[in-house]
Amino acid sequence: MEGEQTPVVTRVVDPLSIADWDAQIARIEGASFFHTAAWARVLEGTYGYKPLYLVSTQEGSIRGLLPLMEVNSWVTGKRGVSLPFSDECPPIGSGVGALVAEMRRMGEERGWKYWEVRGGEAPEAGAEPSISFFEHSLQLGAEEKIFSGLEGSVRRAIRKAEKEGVSVEVATSLEAVRTFYELHCRTRQKHGVPPQPFEFFANFQRHVLAHNLGFVVIARHGGMPIAASVFVHFGSEAIYKYGASDEKFKHFRGANLVMWHGIQRLTRAGFHRLGFGRTSQGNEGLRRFKLGWGAEERLLSYFRFDLPGNQYVTGLDDAPGLANKAVSLMPVSLAKVTGHFMYRHVG
């Protein structure tokens, strides 16, 4: 009948099979890099996770999205995560309630231990966060205004790096990713965390950087790489995804110069906002570093629903423990092997 609305349909899709996926989700408020097909390709190609993205469609267009990857591990069990290795990837658009209900049904049908939603509002009334982090973001605009909004110590660090002759390059090549990865491995060892396998970053370069969805900024002193950061972007927003540096050269303040050049590049390209990713509430040093850039702070919550227990899990803790100490004492080569085995199971 004339005037009747086309019904909304909820279904499961694979974003890798939809040619215009990114164009469709770009029209939905809240869509970020983590909702893109490129990020799905990295996760599926590296770890074999199964994409089970829930969408609500009307008249053939996506109106709501709850991205899910199924992690099926003989070590840690089978579950649905939105999304693995993503700082924040909440449901977006309309019909979220129906999408969450479908996630419940699908999780029971597929025998998941739990499902987890990273970020956004509580997926259901009464849901309590399983864990919360700090998230920081910087509104981009005039460079002079941003620079004046930095803490004095940050401005001095940038000037010191420039005075010391630290050079900066921006690249998207596999060679640049290899340079970042070596710094990344040393940084991870320092913090007692195994590095992701290089295959992850090779896929990241192939599916993300090579398609103009991000870039690597590398700082060098005397030709030696001393710091590097990886930025990604989608729509009008960008994310500082990874940072690494060589502890022996930290007095050159390469990490500060790398961040500043990333901000300048994004500002000149017309991006409106830079997200700094999640920060553990106990990591005061990283929190202060991000606040030093004039970033605004908010709480970022994850919600985990235990299917066998039919309840939300609360009180999860990401504080470092003995495992972190053990990794920090490993040779880098052994830490790489550990990461290669571990990451596909932790999701």
C-alpha cells in the first residue's frame, strides 16, 4: 500500500563479499576505521577469524551495524568479539536492539562462551561494563591553536628533537612497516608484551596503508630509526594506532616529533578528530602522555556477556602480572615466537 514503510531486515553478512561496503557504512554516524572492510581483511587474513557482521537493512541499504568476528580457539574457546584488536568498535546506526538480540541468538546457536562489545552505550538495559579504559581524542584544526594547547613539556620536546637534527619521514611501504616493526618489538619487550607476528603488519600494509587508509611516521637521528608511529583514518576521523621507540635514544624526543608530524599531516589533509586509542586506568604514564597533547578524556567501556551463565561479566582486570615480567626478560626472537602463537588465541 502507498505510504507503507519497507520493513527492516536483520541479517548476517561478510563485509569482504560486499564491493561497496565502506561507502555504505560511511553514511552511518559513528563509523570508524575499525568498521571498514580493510580492517576485517587484516583480521581474517592474519588470524583466520570468521566475519559475522550483523546488519539491519532497509530498501537495500545498511542502516545499522554490529560487526562481529568469531574467534574459535582450542586454547581459549569460541566466542564473538566486536572486534578483536580494536580499541573501540561499537554497534552503530539504527536498530541496535534487534542486532544485539540477534547476537544473543547466534551466540547460543554457535556455542560461544561469550560475546563482547567494545565501546558504545550499554548494549542492553542494566548491562554493566566488564572493564573500562580511558580514551583520549584531539579536535583538529588550526596548527597554531593545537600547538599552543600542548603542555609546555611537549612543546619543548618537539623543539628539542628539531634542534637535535631528528628527521622525519612519512611512508606507506612494506619497508617502512619493517622499520616500525623492529622498534615495535623492542618496545613491546620493554613493557612485557609479546609483539604481534610480522604477518599481521604485512597484511596491515597490504590492506590498509596501500589503500590510503593510513601511514607510518618514522623519526631518524643520524640515519638510525629511533621512533615510529602508525596512524589510520576513515571519513573525517583518524586514530593513532601504534607507537614505538628505541629506549636508548629517547633523549632525542623522537616520539614527540613523530606524533606532532602525524597531527600536522592529518590537519592539513582535513581530518577533524584524532583518537589516541584506549589506555589502561592503571597506566598513568601513557595517560599523561596523551593528555599532554591537549586531548580530551572519557571512559571507554567493554561489555561481555557470558552465555552459559546468562549474565554480564564484571570486574575484569587488565593489570600486568608475572607473565609480563617473563616476557620482558625474553630475547626479542623468543618474544616474537610467543606472539606468533599467542595472538590468534587471545583475540
